[in-house]
Amino acid sequence: QVQLVESGGGLVQAGDSLRLSCAASGRTFSTYALGWFRQAPGKEREFVATIHGNGAYTSYAISVKGRFTISRDNAKYTMYLQMNSLKPEDTAVYYCAASTVALSNPRYYNYWGQGTQVTVSS
């Protein structure tokens, strides 16, 4: 079992940067693929990025590719999402999740954090 806790959200202006963290518990952290998803008001939860257990493989949504970077530190049981050049449309609650496979479909993720709010003003 894995427990996930996000942090690092906040209110920023367009063009600013923000780094989200996802702290995990559980001895098998490195065996899980991890992902970031987000959900804006009135919209479905959408894929942002995913990373394989050993960090060798990553994948991004087209909307964030080139601006966001996902990474993980297995020694610290932590995953990160570096978000640069933020846009108002990036405003959402951001969730981290754990899965046995690094895919973009949220149905494959069994463990979820509570979310952290990111608000980007124009």
C-alpha cells in the first residue's frame, strides 16, 4: 500500500514557476510508476505526466510538454513536478497517483493523494 501527500501548490502569476512535491510512504516506492493529474472546476480529471519506477521513462500531456518536468527521488520517496511558464489554463487541483504501469489513463492508478490547488492569474 502507498500513501501519497501533495504539497507546493499556490497562487502565482502567468509566466511564473512552481514546483509540486508528492511524498510517499511504503517500502516499495521504487516499484511504482507515478503520475500527476489535474482537475479544473467543471472538467474531468486529466493526465499531466507520468514517470516509471526507476525514472528512466517519462511521458507528458501535449498541453504541458516543454513546460513541465516530472522527476522522482526514490531515496527520498518523493516525486516532483516542476512547472514553468505557467498559464491561467493550468489552474486546477493537482493530484499525484501511483500505479504498476506508467500510463496516462487514470483508471490504472490505484493510489491517490488528496490534491493541491494551483491557481495561475493572468
